[in-house]
Amino acid sequence: MIQNDTGLQRDGVPLQGGAVDRRGFLARVRNLNVWSSGGQRAPNKPLLLLLALGRLQGGEPRLASFAEIEGTLRDLLRRFGPPRKSQRPLNPFQRLCNDGLWDVPDAASVEKTTSEDFKKSDVIRKGIEGGLLDADHQLLLGNTELVAQAAELLLQGHFPESLHDDIRDAVGLRAEWVVRDAPAPARDPGFRSAVLRAYERRCAVCDYDIRLGDDLLGLEAAHIRWYAAGGPDEVNNGLALCGFHHQALDRGAWGLEPFHRGFRIVVSSEVHGQSAALRLLRDFHGERLRRPLSSRDVPLAAHVRWHCREVFRRPALTTG
């Protein structure tokens, strides 16, 4: 981002203080530069932007100190980011500025490390604030449709649909702000039917196969490696799952590990509860995953490894 006599520019395009118009703002959201290496997830920037949109919707000021939002952002990263030993919410607070979407007015005053990262102690001590660019904030105020469109781009681009409502709740975006007719990414329309057919129209975990007349109720085609993370619409990246086991897979409550030329189910030790419904997960720990009809449709090991590394909440329950 540079400043000249006509205002802010990015790639030679004037942004007029941060936003040309609603299309320019949405283009910057869509083209968010997210770190990527070897298929690793890095939802830090999308989650910070979603938090900022939720704050705007809730009538909060444009700027917030890092100390004020650190705990919330850390919790978002823990819940919806990849499993990591530690989370670093300061990284997106600093680096989102490079995308022309975030403003840290006093960034120049912050002490840096040798790698040019903000020193957290100095950020806290000085009460350093950050938030949406002022022009973008003004554009979004009172424009519920534009806020919803931006949120939908972030959700569709970085998370599976099964997590969208939970993320909206966590950042404070009201359900009525959802864009129901938002354009969805191009998908293979035959993926669902091919996956359900491969697993004989039963949940690959619990054998759920309830129908109303001739219609299946609540049986879904899940991606092992999320579509939003580059996972293909191919049967060897899919599982037929009931709605409960689909969402639990996407949240990392259970995963897979190789077992006798197939896979078995492993349940996260973080899963807990008081009701009998807990057995819908824990009772399947260590059980063999249902095999598809054809060996060519068996889950690809690379997709299973991705899910284990980027989604599954380790450690697994102990067996025995």
C-alpha cells in the first residue's frame, strides 16, 4: 500500500482512502493474501476480518486495542484454526495491513524484532490499536448487505459450510445478515450423488440411512480435505455422513488413521458431554470406517493426512 497525491494505491489502482467502491472493497476481501505452505491452513486474517465485521455490526468503534481483542481472536484461532501448540493472534493484527484492509495508525511507533515483527510487549504497553480502514468502515456503516457479502466471501473462501453458523455466532454476526443467494464457488454437481452411491447411501460411521418415503433425511457428502482448502470434488476425498458426524468431522472431533488396508475412526480426547448422545462419537473410537463399494473410492491417504494435521484435535482418546 502506498500513498500519493491522489490517495492510496494498490497495484497502481487508486483506492481513495481504502475503497474505490463496494466492488473494490469486495475484490480486496476476495483476493486476501493468505499464507500457504504444503497445504497448511492459515485462517488468521479471515478470522480477524470476520471479527471486525462483527464488531461493526455490534456498533463497536472502528479501532480496538490489540489487548482488547487478543483473547477473542486467540479463541477463534483455537476453535476454527488448525490445531497448533500455540496461537499467534498478533500476526494477523500486523500483517493484514499489507492487504489494504486493516489500519494500525501507530504502527511506526511499535518496536520490532529482528524479523520486523511487532514486539507484543510494546504493543500492549502502548495500547496499539487496529481496525478496518476508515474509508471502508464508512462504506460499511449501515450497509448490511455489503457486510453480509464480505462475510460470505470470507466464510466460503476459507471454511466448510458446516462451520459457517458457528463462526458467525462466535464473531457476533447476526443470522439475518446471511446472504442466502450469494454466488457459491463452482462445484461438481455430481459429487454428492457419487459419494452417497459409493457408500450405499449410509453414514460411513454409524450406518444412518433414514428416509422419508424415497428421500434420504440428513445424509450428506463430506469432504475429508475441505473444498475451501483445495480439496477436490472426488469420491476418494469424500465420505457419506449423517449431519452430526459431518459437522463433527469438520470440527476435528474425530478423524481417521490407517488400519489394515483401510481406515479406522479416532475420536478426539477433547470431546466431552453429559448426555447419552456422547456415545454417538465415543462408541465408534477405534472402529473400522465403512469401506466404499469400489476400492478406487477408498479415501486417499494424502487427504486423510491433511485432515489429521490441519483439523483433527489431537490427542485422540486412548484405546483399551
